[in-house]
Amino acid sequence: MNRTFRLYGIIFLIVLAVLALLEVNKTHITDWRKNFDIDKKTPFGLFVFNKEANHIFDNKLKKVQHSPFDYYKNSKKTPHNILVIGSEIDDVSWDKILDQVENGSDLMLFSERFPKYFSEGFGFQVLYEAYGEKNVLSLTDKKFVNDSLVLDKLPSERGFLRINEADEILGGNVTLKGNHRANFIKINYGDGNIYLHAEPLVLTNYYLLIPGNEKYVQNVFSYLPSRETIWFSEKNETSTESSSPMRFILSKPALRYAWWLLLGGLVLFVIFNAKRKQRIVPVIEPLKNKSVEFVKSIGNLYLQEGDFHDMMAKKAQFFLNKVRMDLLIDTQNLDGDFSHKLHLKTGKSLQEINEAVILIKKGQDPYASVMKEDLIRMNQLLDQILK
């Protein structure tokens, strides 16, 4: 058994050493996918923006996790702001949003790709170019001229073409090639306005954590009036979390390694303990001491026979032997001197001792008439004296 545990220990230490080496030497891979997920801390997630959004909108922000169609179908809302960032929204929901804008609400949409029916309905086109090395985003308003934002990770020349004369260009980007593209426009629609921004990267973790970039974002949102803002932050299908109960453990490298190590240890334990073991040795109980039962049986026999005189004699003999051996008092003469010495040694009253001596003598007299009450009384007195 000790050899088996030693083997387990060696295997466990080897596995730990291998895992430690893998952990030390592993190369961290950055996820540069554009997920626009409010819970992701990857470069192009929206975790930072999600934490700061309430501050940007003066604590008037309301996040909605279901579709605009479900949100607007039961009641008519007062004019408000609507925010959509890189979410896939169906045509029926867009109809509900546009109904709200027509009645006085303002929509601000950040997206790399706009629905075809949406762009054709408002008469503009979006140019989709390959990624360049660096783009500079700025707003057309002169008071924001110094608050530009530089895109140096996966920038694009994405912008709007064939814009209607009634639409207003609020911002654009400039590439290293000198190309100018409008990427932030305003469209009047009914009693409200639609603000379209073709570069949602400006709201991601990577760019918001660069000092100074927050000014550009704040300037973009300053075009919305100060009122309640509804943010439809419904997750895309590509960012849906796993429903597995193990998703948290498997999402953390340390916990994931510990989980696999535990499973591996259990497999090794089963393998090494599958062989036949020694048969269980039966438990043989030792013989019980029957002395107490024997004494009880003899006592019951005496009681059944009713020989109280003999029982008094044996009880007296046992008591006197105990006095001689433990108290070292001579028991040949049961006189006043014996009673006095017994009184001094035990501390019991002379009255009880003298009564006990009378009963002892009665038990020793073969011709004395003994009753059951005499046996009981003598037994009480002698036990009390030796107690």
C-alpha cells in the first residue's frame, strides 16, 4: 500500500511539473475579433464602455436585453434617445425604431454594415475598403477640431457615399493615402433624427483605454439631447454564452487545468485499484466475561430458595474480610473496641456501626431467626459503611 501511494505521489508531482512548465512557457494570444460584447474584456469588446455608459449619459441610460419589436409593441413611448452598437436587428424591429424616431425620438447607430433596406430607404451607400495602417477620425464642428481619435488597430476606410443634400456630415476619417470619407452623418426623419456612425471601434476597450480618446466619444454623444436613452444591447448569436454548467471553470485557465488534473487523477486511481485486493479478514469478537452474569444468577438462586440466613452469613463474612484487608482491623471479637476502631477508620456513626454489628452476629448465629427485612437492612448498612 505504501508503494502504491508513493507511485501516486510521483505521478502527481510529474503532472504538476509539466503543467507548470506549460503555463510558464505558453504564449498569450490576444483575441482581436470584433465581438462588440458588453461582457468581453478583449480589445474589441464593450466592457469599458458598458461600465462608463451611465456617466456619459448622466445616469439616464436604460439597457434593454430583448428586441426593439418586443420592447415597443405593447406601449407608446415618449420621445427618447435610442442607441444601437453593432447588433443584428431584424427588419420588423427597425420598423418599430423608425416609428419612434418619426414621433420625436433620436436614434444613434454604430455599425460596420447597415441593412440594405435601411441604406436604400435613406438614399446612401457605405464604402467598404480593406484595412489600412492608420486612420484619423475627427468631427466637422470647429469646437471639436482638437479632439480627434487615431485608429491604429484594424482601421478601415469605411464611409458614406451618395449622401442626400438634406443630410448633414458630422465627422469623417482621413487615411494615410489622403482619402477623406464621411463616417458620421445626421439624417432628419419625421420629428426626430438618425445619427449613423460607420466605425463602432471607437467604443471598444482598446481605444477607450487610450488617454484622450474619451473626448471624441463624448463629443459624438453630445449630439443627443439630455433625456432617457434606451440602449438595445442584445447579444449577437456569435457571442452567445455556453449554457454548460462548467462554462466558468473551463473559461479560466487555472481552473481548467485543475479540473483536467482532477479527472486524470481519478482515472489513475481507478486503474491502479482495479486489481484484486486481499480478502476482508472477518472480525472475531473475544469471549465475554460472564462473571457478572454468574454472580447475578447465584444471587437470584438464593432469593428463589429463600435462604436469607445463609445470605446474611456470606454477606457478613465478605464484609469482615474487607475490613481486615482494607482497614486492617481485627475482626475476631465484634465488641465495643471493634466498633470504635471502625468508627474512626470509616467516619460513620456509632449507631449505624453498632446496628450493623448486631445484624452480623445474627447472621453468624446458626440458630438465630432471620427475616428478609434483616438481610435487606444489613446489606444497606454494610454498603453504607464501606462506601
